[in-house]
Amino acid sequence: MKLLLPATVLAALAMGAPAFAAEGPRGHSHNHAQGHGHAHAHGHAHHEETEFGRPGDPKRPSRVIEIVMRERSGAMEFSPNSIQVKKGEQIRFKLRNAGALDHELVLGTLEENLKHAEEMKKNPDMEHDDPNAKRLAPKKRGEILWRFDKTGEFDFSCLIPGHREAGMSGKITVR
């Protein structure tokens, strides 16, 4: 019996075990694959409630909000950058990267996004794999489906280093 656990561990390593789980900022996961043959997943279960809501249910109706990400006149922006939502409302964010650079949209509290922006400076190639975040290459489209169950002011930002500082942030007010 004592050899079973080490044999299992060795077998997993020999197969190139693809993922190791660790806790990261609440509401955010990342794939740090970067060509190293493995990924590190940080975050929470995809259906866990956060301070800013939870993943949406595709079977329920949702209001569509289109958000464009772009660079313009030396600045970067989301359009619109201010959104009003009713408590309990489900939103389907239809994202379009109209820029020439990669951009992302990360939903969270301002505190979480600012903290995570610092992590991104240390690991700029981090790829998000969470229902509250989407990274898009230039001219690509994507979606985030989110239900806002709590009132308050929440943040959405592009956390690619330098992008938030160049203007890529916005506010969601839930009433």
C-alpha cells in the first residue's frame, strides 16, 4: 500500500500532468501555459457567487450590452465605460476588440482588479480562464454572461500591463 501513492504520483508526472491548482484572487483564474507544457489554474469554482455576482445561466433571458475595446489618440478605452444594471439582472456582454492590440475585460471589484493588475505586471502573458474575464486578439469577438446579484459599484478593466493606466477601465453600477 505504501508504494501506491508514490507510484500514482510518478505516473502522473510521467504523463506530464497538465494542471496544478492553487488559490489566486477570488473570482479569477489564469492559464500560465506560455509554452511550458503545463498550466496553473487559480481561482474558484465557476459557479461560485462573488462580491460582484455570479456566472450567468444561458437558459435564462439576458440583456445584451455591446462593449468595444480599442486604442484611440494614444489612449485605450472601453465603449461604453459606464453601465447601469438592476440587481438580479443577467447581462450578456458582447465584446469586440476593434483595436490593433490584444485586450481583455475582467469583471470584479475595484480592489480585486487593482490587486490583480499588479500580478499581471509580473506575468503579462497570463491567460484568463474564468467566466468573469475574456481576452481577445485584435479584431476578435467574445462574450461574458454574468448575473449581478448584489448592489454596488463594480469595476471592469483590461489588466494587460499598461492598458488600465492608459484608460481601459469602466464602472458597473448595480441598483
